[in-house]
Amino acid sequence: MTVLMRRTQIHVHTSRSSPTQPVCGSDHTTPPSLPLPTTLSPLPANRTPLTYTNANSYKDTCTSNPSLLRKRVLSRSTASVNDPEQVRRLSISAEDGIIMDYAPQEESVSDVYEEEALLQYVNRLPGPPILRELMPGLLRREVEVAISKLGLLYDQTYAWDIFLDMMRSQLLCTLPNADLPKPFTDTTRAILVDWLTQVHEVFQFSEETLYLAVHLLNRALRLIKVSISGLQLLGVVCLFLAAKKEECLLPEVSELCYLMENAYSKKQLLRMERRVLTGLKFDLYYCLPLHFLLIIASIARCSDKWVWMARYLLELSLLEGQCVVFLPAQLAGAALRLARRILQEAPTPDGETAWCIASSIHIGSEAALLSIMQIMAMAAARAHTRETRATFIKFSTIQTLHVSVHPALRAAPGLLGLSCPRT
């Protein structure tokens, strides 16, 4: 018996350091000015890398210089753009020189899945047979309690159905491979995601908006052929679309153009928005790994520091292009497992039982989880030295329990048998 997939979006009210402030009110009053200058001086050609003495100097430099991203991206990709094989004739409707063409698409997988296959992993769990027999019932009860405790639903009756829908829907939220179309590279993508994280903080959007924006960007890069000069515009449009889906109040288009130093007009931004929506076939759905993380953490009775550490590792994965091929539940489970190893909190009998139940929310192999943990561990070990440091600074505040500066993070690769990067 097959069950048709229902795409049901649930919203998790994640905590933020400050309450959401309207960027542009419904009465069309003048929006508050952003912390960005009106004029920017050009960067010297022989400029040396910036050295930041503290978190504030880095954040001020990045948010006050919206042209920095464009110049860094262009300088890294000039050679590839000059390749005539990569540059095609622009279509008539793309007179702004941004959209080049649509990339060929493969047929999507079937939207129908066997519900019984979702919990097959439970039967392979280690432990006494009686525990394996009781696990499905315990898992259902714990999921319902967790979703109710997190305030995701008004009626707990449908909690298990929504959770099963999440497990099915996530199978459509991965990409077949991590390869980026030329001339883009993983470094170029990481710079853009880091800048989008800063813009996301400026507008005080919810965490769901950031995860959805990066997912839309990953898909759009593979579905729409964009020139290197239009990469920043594509990222802003993906953030704008994500905000339309997740937020109640939206910024003005003029504010988004201002953040990009008015390098693009309103007409160009709206045209890019139409092209992205057409390329994505108006499918903006994404089963967020953050939702899985919060549900699993509630079932496992995780401490606050454990949850914040896992959230930090999960957000670091947005910068890693290799993570686009993994399922959201796998990313969430790997983040929680790695956070547990890093913090090394003393286990309790009740905690171990809860963790065993929470660990059953998994699809895939243990090798896949280990691969994700290795990627996250390496990213966390070098986060404080990378030029893409927005996430590191974001999780170094008192509201996030200073998890990004935890001393054990630099030795995180060693916990998985990897060599730690040199600082």
C-alpha cells in the first residue's frame, strides 16, 4: 500500500538574540536605515588580506562594504569567464546580461514512497530484541510529545502523520551530486553564503529563512545559467524568495539593491526573481534539517549547550558544498552526534535510553553519518581562521553560550581519526 506524499510545512520558532523588528511596515513608512555607508572607496589592486583583531571589526568591515563580495568573486573567476566555451549568446529577453540560459533538467524521482520503508532502520538497531520490538511505539510517542513541546502544532493528533511526511519529503530535498557548473567553485559559493548570512542577520530573519535560501541557491546554480557578475544578485533573490515564504514582514526591493551597492536595478532584481521561480517551477519546498535537529534533540533530552553546539555545526555545513547530497535528517543526526563527542557530557541512564530512541530517526548508512561528521569537524576546526567567519561570530555570543569558541572544537577532527588542520 502506498501513501501519497503531502507536503506540509511546519514552523519552528527558534530563539534569536533579539526580537524581530519590521524592516518595512505595512503603512509604508520609511524603513530604518541599514548599517551601511552611502559611498564606498575602491579596493587597491595590491591589497593584502584583512586582519581582524576581534569579532566586531570583522562584522563591521563585511556589513559596511557590500561591494567586497562582488570584487572577491570576480577576482577568483576572471580566467574561467574568459573561456569562450562557457560564455553563450544572451537571449533577447536577458538584455541586462545576467541570465544566460536554462540548464537541462533531469526527470524528478517519483513522489510516491512506501510508508513501511521509512522505519526499516529501527529493526536494525543494536540491542535486545524486546527493545527493537518496542522502538516503533516509543518513537511515535516521543515524536508526538516533542512536536507538542516545541509548539509546532495546535493539535497533537496529526503530529505523527506530519513527521512521516517529513521523512518522506526529505528524499526530494537532496541534489544528485555536489558538482557546481563552471566557472563557479566551492570557494565562490562559500563566500556568497557567508555574505547572505550577514544580510540575514541585518534583517533579523528567522533561521528557517537562511536554510531555505541556501537550498534555493544550491538548486538555482544548477538549473539556471548565470554569469559570474550576476551571482550576488542570484543569492539575494534566493534570500528574498525564502523570506516571502517564511517571514511576515519583508524588506523593500530598493533596500536589497542598496545592500548590493546599487550594482543592480529593481528591474534586474525582479526579472531575476521571475527567472528563478520559472527555473524552479515555483517549487520552494524544503524539509529543513533544523526541524529534524530540534525534534531529535527534544527526544534525546539534550542540554542547552548540546543543542547550540549542534546548531552551530549544522549551520557550518551550509558553507560546505559537499553536504548538498545528504538528507536533512542525516545532517541533523550527524551534528548532534558530533556535538555529543565534542562536549563529552556525562551520560545518564535516562539520557542513554532517550538517545537510543532518538538515534532511530535515521535514513542511510553509518558511513554516510561518519562522512558528514568529518566534514563538520574539519569546518569547525578551521572556522576561526577562515575569511568566511559570519557563522563563527554569530555563535560566539552569550545568547548562543559561546559554543563557536569552545576549545575542543579545534581538536574535533582528532575525535574522528583525522589530522587537525594547522592554525
